[in-house]
Amino acid sequence: MKTLRARLPKDAAALALGAERVADALMKSAAKQGIDLQLTRTGSRGMFWLEPMLEIETGEGWRALGPLAPEDCDAIFGGTSAKALGDIENHPWLKRQTRLIFARCGKIDPSTPPEGGFAGLVRAIEIGPAAIIEEVMKSGLRGRGGAGFPAGIKWKGAADAKADRKYIVCNADEGDSGTYADRMLLEGDPFLLIEGMTIAAIASGATFGYVYIRSEYPHAIAAFQKAIEAARASGLIGPNVLGSDYAFDMEIRAGAGSYVCGEETALLESLEGRRGQVRAKPPLPVQRGLFGMPTIINNVLTFASAPAILEKGAAFYMNLGMGRSRGTMPIQLAGDVKHGGLFETAFGLTLGEIVNDIGGGTWSGRPVRAVQVGGPLGAYFPPALFDTPFDYEAFAARDGLLGHGGVVIFNDTVDMAAQARFAMEFCAIESCGKCTPCRIGSVRGTEVIDKVLAGKEVNANLILLRDLCDTMKSGSLCALGGFVPYPVLSALNHFPQDFAR
């Protein structure tokens, strides 16, 4: 009997597109044709328009086929499939990327520790806490959750704090629209996150960690729980990390669907069993965080960047990117886009290259009118700003945010006044209620936009809306109320005709 090795994603996106039905059909078809099919279920490569995508090992590399339906499976083993994509490593969309965080995603079984992995953690153990922090600081790694704060400074603050206990907290409460990188990594290569958190623990002196995952990610929660158990069994975490004197363990906590719990202090409140409300700062979490102890809070992509920095060195990482934005960013393309998916690349591509070249323009074939980068609190950029480099400072200079790297594309049918209203309404629904500018301002903002849409004293209400945005931006306790003005003001500034009722 002929034996074939193959890979098929069980990532949530692939499952939504019928991967389980394809897997069943593949096994039946292989058996019918006398083939011993050894099918490994992996994460996704991130090319969602080609999912479910099968990869079959040949003497000339891994050959991909997709997007597959159950009725395509018989032709696959007969060598006559019209869905053949060739050597997956030479696919133009993959070949153009610089994959550090997602290098193994789509290649490995996410429930089994990868062979030859953890070189970053091995080096971290060899060089010790002070050298780890120095390496991370030199690399220029900034938090990938949205604020872009230098990770090394945060890690050093926790390391310098004096306390009996310290914690590592991973913010996997990925709530921004158009984002799915955290989910993809949790489902496709959870061991990279475990490795990154363990490196941070050694650097800071922490001995326990929590991964706060949104409850809307059941597949990610299940996959990560299996990975924790496998990591513990293999000695990757536990009382003696990889046989060293360092101890570190972790567990999962599922959120309850609150957007504001993506803010680090509200997340800590939720972890401690209280309502997710924002804390006033100072003290900062690195000084007084979870259970009153020094705590490093970073998001999934930040921790997952650390292993490559330790393995390859800070200079390697610094050579990627531009300005103060170093390393790679997994860009997530969504909305009306032809090639929706995850594209990891060094900072510096322009927004136009991302939308038109990588994304392939719109799926519908209609013109692009606006692009929102950074989730529901990100600014709307028109094509006139498509020369903006994908860089923290370049976006900030044009009143935009990179956020978590989500890029949502809208065609020419979008009503930008309605989008501005959505931002205010979203804030009103998701506000924790602790500060007045966010709690009351968002409700009043929705009401003011409703008056504009109804044609009531339009000019006076638009002036009032701008004043309200200024108040929310400068007076809100956290980024929820403080960033809502970005989508509202960008809609007003770049698409004024939509408000001329």
C-alpha cells in the first residue's frame, strides 16, 4: 500500500470553510484508492481564499491544493486535480513574507512540541535574566497590542520590582474587528507563545502565568490547553524548565466577551474575579499588577516575538523594519478584499501596497473607498493616504493607529457617517462606565450623529461633535474612550460629503 503524508488545517477559518468535510472525504477517497494517508491536522498558512488547503509531501516538496470541496478529493490522488497550486513554499503570497512568528504555522501539529524547537528559550536559560532584557531592549521590540510600548522597558520594570511573587499575563482577548492573528497562533503554533512567556518569566523572576483568551475562541482555548499539558509533560514548563533551576507554569482564563477587558488593567480586574473596569495609573502593572504583585502584561504577538530575538540576536531583529518600528508585523486583511488572510512582513510597506498588491483589491471588484487600520477605534484612511508606510510613527503623524495590525477594506458603497455613528455606539455599549467622558460622551456622540443624519442643525451639531471628540480624547481614562475620536474625526475629515445631509 502506498503511503502519503499530508497536512490539512483545523484552524477555525478552515473549519468554517468545510475542512472537516474535506478531511472525511480525503480519508475515504485514499482508502478507496489503496493509499495509506497519514493526515496531520495543522494551523492555517493564512491564505483564507484558498482554504481548505491540503498539502501533500512529494519528493519535490509539499504540493498544495485548494480551495477544496469533498467532491474534489477523488481527483487529488489520481493526479488530475484542477485545484493544484504547486510547491507551497514557492507560492508568491507566502514567498514575499518574512515569517518569524508564523514560521511554523501550517507545518506542525499544534498538539505536539515541535522537534528542534525552543532554541530561543535554551539561549535565554544560558545567558540569564539581565542579558535577556538587554537583548529585548536592543531589538527594538514594541508591544503588538496597539500602544507600541517598548517591551524591554516593561520587562526591566518588572525585573527591578521587589516582591515575593511576580506574574506573566498574556492578553489574548483579541476583540478588534478584522483581527485573528492571536487565534491563528493559539491554534497553529501555541508552543511559540509558551516559549515566549517562559522567556519573559526567566527575565523578570516570575513563576506563574495566565493566558486570558476571549470566550469566543473555543477552538483556540482547546488547542492551547492541549499545548500546555504537552509542554508540562515534556519539561518545557514546570518546576525545572528544560532541566534548569528556573520554575514557571501557566493556565488559561477565558474572558466573558467584554471588549474593554482587552485594556490591561481591566483584564487584571477580570482575572481577579471582579467586574472588568479600568484602573487608574500609576501604579503601573509592572509595579503593582495581578493580585497586587509586579506583572508583565503583553499580547500574544509580543511574547511570540521573543524566541526569534533570543535565537537570532537583537541585531537580526533590528535589521527588519523602519524607524522605531522594528521586526515583523502580522498584517490581517479583512473586509471586501480579494486575498483575505494573514501576511507577516517587516514594517515599512505602504498601505496601498498592502491593500492593492498583497490584498489584490476588493473581492467585489468595486473601487476601494476607505480602509480602517487598528480595529473599531482605528482611523479611516482614503486612497489619498495610501502612501502611508505601515509604521507606528507614520500612522500617528496622520492621526491613525496600527493597533493589532487589522486592515479592514470598504468599497465605494460604504456610508462613512454611519461608520462614525457605529464607533460612538460601539463605545457606548462596551464602556466599563468608570469615567464620564467615555460613559456619557459616547451616548451623546451617538445622539449628535443621529441629529446630523436627520438633517437637524447639521453645521452646529458637527461643531459639537468635534468638541465632544476632543473631550473624549483628552479626558477618558483608557484607550476605549480616548481612541473613539480617531474613526469619527477621520470620517469627518476625509469624507465630509457623507455628513452633508
